[in-house]
Amino acid sequence: MESLLANGSARVSISFQSLTYRREILNGGLRFGPRYLSNSIPMSSGFSSLRCTYSPNNKENISAGSVTHAKEIDELIHAEEVKQWESGKSVNDIAAKQGITIRRSCRPAPPAGGGMVPTNILEQIIWDKEVEVIQSKQRMPVKTVEGLIKDAAPTRDFIGALKQSYLRTGVPALIAEVKKASPSRGILRENFDPVEIARTYEKNGAACLSILTDEKYFKGSFENLEKVRKAGIKCPLLCKEFIIDLWQIYYARAKGADAVLLIAGVLPDIDIKYMLKTCRELGLTALIEVHNEREMDRVLRINGVQLIGINNRNLETFEVDISNTRKLLESRIQMIQEKDITVVGESGLFTPDDVKFVHDSGVRAVLVGESLIKQEDPGLAIRGLFGKDISN
Ligand SMILES: O=C(O)c1ccccc1NCC(=O)[C@H](O)[C@H](O)COP(=O)(O)O
């Protein structure tokens, strides 16, 4: 393993965070708390101040921290993926064994792609993201991000806000998406002021907001996330990004996110586990997105998952079918309730009947973009979507 890492394989350091993590553990980094990436930094200084000041979801982290930590470390060190990697399998082969078809290309810099051609838009997005992250890390090393986090405001309780809203309204809590464009729909709104839209959503009953930060495909930005956070909006914020590297999670926290999106169709189990652990340490909620039954079953086997999003959009083909939510929930709803997991229905929701359909299937929150953002008055659009005023 050391020799692979020593060869400086970008693929290793960018794709399987936990393998780098394992090296840090074996080198004794554990004594200082989590370290990450080859240019990792000790997180001992002010580490506890990076946590959420108020979040019922973080009780476990605070009360039984060291036992949980040791168990998690042990699980990561002995993960099946690590054994497969040490026996010579590539990260793409290991991911494929979990049903993940999105490959990593890990081009050191564009346009050297090693002859690989992306098979779909999601793979293209991920390959571009790999390059973007490498460049971002060069511009802003992790130490700098850590400094920003120390000055950042505490995170807010994302799942708590969803649960409260559901109890108050009796309809799925709304995560309203602040999104200017998307690959499948192009420009959704010309006149796009993220703060004004966020305020309108909050005023009209949104429990949480989802802020797109990807620039190339969604015309979003981390600046938008930061602006919304600094504008005094109380709704907890999801950083809607294609996360493939821990650096992005730290950066999202620094820019004001309360939650981040982890896509099971892109991340192998070992990355999800490691990223979940990092989220807990930073006081962030992880919304883990699945699209098919295999992804759902993988995620349900991971300890500590509290929030699952079922995307009705196939991100490889753009096909949208809201019956996907029912298909994934129907034989699993009991287990999900027993584990106290909150399920979010995502994409393709336009009418009160659509909302009722996913509600009846078991979701307690919905993530909605297009049907709100395209309307002249996104506040009125919320009333239209639920068939009633959900603001009080
Ligand atoms: O929406 C796309 O075109 C897209 C393409 C590739 C990756 C992700 C994509 N969208 C993310 C989402 O699924 C949606 O932004 C979100 O669930 C809201 O969906 P909608 O209400 O249909 O806008």
C-alpha cells in the first residue's frame, strides 16, 4: 500500500479517502484526531470547537465519542475495500463490485484523460470535479480551510428542522432548492438572486434550503452558499455538491453549510463511512442519496445513517419517475422506521398529488427545485405544490 501511495497516484489520494486515512492511522496520526489526505494536518488544535454547538443528532459524538471513534477506526482499517485494494484491485474495480458504474479518471490536469471517455453526464461531472478539487486544494490548502472553520458560525440541526416542520404541517417538510440551471433542464431562472429566493422560500414555509454550489453544470457557487448563510436566513442549508473528497466537506462547513450531500452511486461504502464520520466531527448532517435498490440496501447497512434521499431522477439518463420512491420504500419502510431514518423524496415533484404519492410511500421530506424556481413567484409556487399555505 505504501508503495502505491509513494508512487503519488492521484487516483489513490482522491478516490479512496479512507485508504490514505489508514496510512495516517498506521503512522500514529490517531493520537491527534482525524487527519486526511497526503498533506494532512493535525486537528487537535480547536478540534472540539469545530463541532455543532446545538444538535440533538450529535449526542452520540459528544457522550460516547471515544468508544465510537475507536470502533469506527477499526472498521475502516479492516474494510473489505482495503483488503481488495491491497491485493491489487483498482479503485474502479472495487467500486464496480458494489454496483457503482461511475468511474474515476483522476486526470492530474486537463486535458490529459488517459484515453478514457465518459459514458454519461454524471461520470463527466465527476471527472471535472476531480480536476476542480485538485486545483482548489492547491489554491486553498486544508490548513487554510481549517482556519476558516474556526471562525464559522455553529451548524444548525437539519434533521430537527425537517421533523419539526412535518409535525407542524402534517405534510412532508420542504427542502427548497436554490438552483439557477441544471444539465437536464438548462437555465431554469434568468433573474436569479440566491438571497432573495432563499428569503422567499423561508417566508413561505420551507424547513431547509438546498444551495447548488457546482458552477460548471448548475451555475451555482460556494459564494451563493455563504451569502445565503450570512443574510440571516434561519433555515438550515444543504450544500448541494458532488462530493468526492473530504476537502469539499471541510470547505462546505467553512462556507456555512449545515448539511452535505453524499451520492451512493458515486461513493463506495468505505468513503461514505469515512465521510459520515467527518460530518459528525464537524457538526454537519449527511444526506445520503440513493437511486436504486442496491444503493438503498448498501446505505441501510451503514451504521449512523440518519437521512436518506431517494432521487427519482436517474442521474445517468435524466429519466424521472416518482414511482421510484415507492419501489425503494415498499419492502424497507419498517426497517427504516425502526432505525429512525428520515427519508427525503427528491426530484420531479410538481403537484399536490405528487407530494401525496411520495408521502403515502413513507417520505417525511421532499427536495424540490424546478417546480418552484421556474415560477415567477416561488412563494406562491410552494402553496401550489402543497395545495395549501405551509408557512404557519
Ligand atoms: O437535474 C439534473 O439535470 C441533474 C443532472 C446530473 C446530476 C444531478 C442532477 N440534478 C440534481 C437533482 O437531482 C435535483 O437538483 C434535485 O433533486 C431537485 O430536482 P427537481 O425538483 O426535479 O429540480
